[in-house]
Amino acid sequence: MKRLIIIFLASISMLFSPAQAIIKPVRPHLEAVKESVVYITKTGKKYHKGDCSYLKQSKIQTTKKEAIANGYTACSRCNP
């Protein structure tokens, strides 16, 4: 019985560990930076993902925010 109580208390203390509250995910920040990069062409009015097949002729890197501010809209094929 003592063994069960000790196991129970140990598992409860692990749930409320202050170390878990300190750990913050880094990945969402990196993904947000990666997602903000889009590509435009010299003549088109759409912005694209880097691997879109519509970027064969030209591929100019910009941010999604800048592309939208300059009147570009999202490509319907790659849907960035």
C-alpha cells in the first residue's frame, strides 16, 4: 500500500513540475518566419510558395506582407 501511495504522489508531482512551465516552444516562431517568405514574378500579380510550378520564368523573394501591400494576391495552385 505504501508503494502505491509513493508512486501516486510521484506521478502527481511530475504533473505540476515547475520545470515544465519554463520550457517554451521555439518552433512556432521559426515557422512564422519561414511562412512569411513568398515569391513573385516579374509580370504576374500573384504570390507563390517557393516550389510552385508557376515560378519557372522568374522568382523574386519577398515577404507575404509586402506582396499583399503591393497588390499581389495568393496563387490558387500553391495556396501560400
